[in-house]
Amino acid sequence: MRKKTSLRTFGFLMAILTSPLFQSAAQAIEETARLAPMKPAVSEITFTVSPGKKGLHDLNYKVVLHNYSPPRNLHGSLIANSRSADTGDINHFWGRHRAVNKMVDGWWPDGGEGLSAESRITRHKMYFEGPLSDKSNTRPWSLHRTGYNGAHRYGGWIWSGDPSCTWKTLETHIGVGLNHSVSLSPFWGTDVGGFVPTNELTGELYIRWLQFAAFTSSFRGHGRTWHLRLPWGWNQGSIGPPESSIFDSENRDSIKKSGYPYPVELRNALIEPIARQYLNLRYQLLPYNYTLARETYETGIPPMRAMWVHYPGDENVKNLSDQYMWGADLLLAPVYEKAQSSRRLYLPAGNWYDFWTNEKLEGSRFISRQLDLATMPLYVREGAIIPFDPVRQYTAEKVPGNTTLKIYSGSNGSFTLYEDDGKTQDYLKGMYR
């Protein structure tokens, strides 16, 4: 008898992608539509039942009917209470199909560009309060395409949408991430390598994008040409399956204009080991990154910081938008030009250690760092104490070994390591260390 195995056995958590903006249930994938957002956060809402398109905005945005085709006898009627007896069969459906009871761990709402500012906040709030109404001691998580000031209160992360796979897009995203982090939400990320394929999508562009993304809050591979979103996919000789039949028919002309990666790029054995190096580093820095998240909770300072956050009096950093601090101790300069052999960057006052070579360098000056494909310039502030964990395959994996503290000597320093259970709301009660 074959044993049934859950994806959770391998450390996978499930997030549902929903596209609820102005679509009818007939236009949506049925299960996605029906698993779209939770029950209303309030019960007394007046709305008109309709089988057609329903905009998710204002008060109606919280209504569970927004993405579910209601019974025909209710079409055109005015419902004053979404939990009334008239909607009993709808409530019955939701009672039996609650997504949280189907092992859904998070939400990924697409779209939202047409919503008002108030509605964008409501959207984030809904994806936060809905899960809490079912399981009050969990941490709701959602990844949004849009938002507005204040969205950070509701645990929603934001990604940059569907960018083109070009070098210029990669360069632009560094500044986008910095501005976003201090203005909208501290937790931001992008599709590694870009989303819309072009002839510029190469193994080199992918790995430079991945190196940058390893030092953003949301670190994920996603996009068309699916094989090329996988670290090992660059040596398979194939771009992978198309996104969908809809993608084929509706986007054929635009793809012809932008193009696909050249076939010669699909047999690149160099990409996987370099990607693995940065993936491992991301997990090794988990205690450092988690402490940054706590600092963000307490102070509002994002993990991804423009240079002026820590060096406001330095005129040289005022307009620097292509390098940044990851926390107070790590400085990185993403590589965003094709075939770049060196990278010019600025080291602020004090001494700095090259992360890869441990070379100690004086600050308050611009330097040029020689490059190979595996190297993104990364520097550590003198006096920093950086915690490193053993390499793991996923965040919650129990691995043997201890957390190692690496001290970059030369100046006095301190580091307050933060830990909690990583799952519940108990940290709000002071249950952490």
C-alpha cells in the first residue's frame, strides 16, 4: 500500500494565486475563484447580487460573493447582510470549502492596479483578518502586486509585477526596491531574472538578478519560460512549457517582438553551482535576516536600506541608487551590466571587509572591485558580528550544528540576536528571546 505523502513533508508551504479584480467566476479558474479571499470582516454590508463582473473595491470588496457565481434566484436582488438566510447555500459552500482547512498557508493576490487607494488597503486588510478569523494564533502571509501606504500593518509583502527580462530592468529595480522599502512596505521583492522573456534573458542576467534578489525580503523565481526560473534549468536545453493556452494566443505578438532566449544559452553548466552558492548563503544568513525583520517591526527601518539611512551626512551617498545596505552591517553592489569585469562602488567612513576574500579596506572612498560571474561585491562593516546558521533546504528544517558568530574585528560592536517560534502570535505577548 502506497503511503500518502504531503508536500509539507518536504518543507513546502502552499500559497493560492488569485486574480479577483473585475472578473466573473466563469472567466476564472473555478477552484481559484472559489478559494479567493476569506469571509467578510464585517457582516452588515449592502450589495447587489450579480452574475457578471464584480469590482473589488470599497465596501463590496469584503463580500464573499465577489468571486462566486451566486444562485440564479438571487440575481439582481439587494442583500443587506452577507450572512443572512438568503445566502445560506453560499455560506454552506464556504463552510465546506474554507481554504485554510485545505492546507493553504498563504495568499498571492494578483492584479489590483485599477483599485482606489482605499481599496488597496482594504485588500491587504482582508487577507490579514480573514485567516485570523479562523486561526487567531497564526501569522497570515500574503504576496501582493499592489498596495498603498499602511499596507505593512497587515503582513502583506509586495512584488514588482511582471518586469521584462532586460539588463536595464535589473538596474532600475535596485532603486525601485530602495524607494519602495522606505515609502510603502519594508518587505519587497521581484521575479528573479524578470518575468517577460526577451533575447536578453541569458544565464548571466539570471545569475546577476539572483545575486541581487538574495538580499531582498522576497526571494523567489517566477516568470514565463519556466525552466529558466529554476537554478538547474539553464542546462536542460529547453525553456520549459508555455504559461498557458491563453498566454499563447493573447501574447503571441508581444513575444515575437521581445523574443526568447537564444538556444545557445540553454546549455550553461555554470549557472547551477553559482545559484546554489547564493541560495546557501541566504539560508546561512537566516538568523541575521530574521533579526532584521524584528528590527523592522520595532522601528520601521526596512532590511533593504539606502546608503543615506546609515550615512546621512555623507554627500557621496546622497544620490547612490545602485548599491545599498542590508541591515546596518552588510553593503552590497549588485552587478547590472552585461559582461561587466569590474564594479565601481563607494565604501563609507570606517573600515570594511570584503566578504569573499576577507581583505580589509579603508572607507570614505570609491573603489573598483574586479568581478567574475560568481562574485557580487559584498562588504562587511568593521566591528560587525554576523550570525551564520548551517545550510538548510527550507526555513523550518531542523539541521545539525550550531549558529556561528563571525566577528569582523577592529572596532567595538554588538549584535542582538532575535528568536521566536516563527509560527504564532506569541511574540506579541513577549514570548521571544
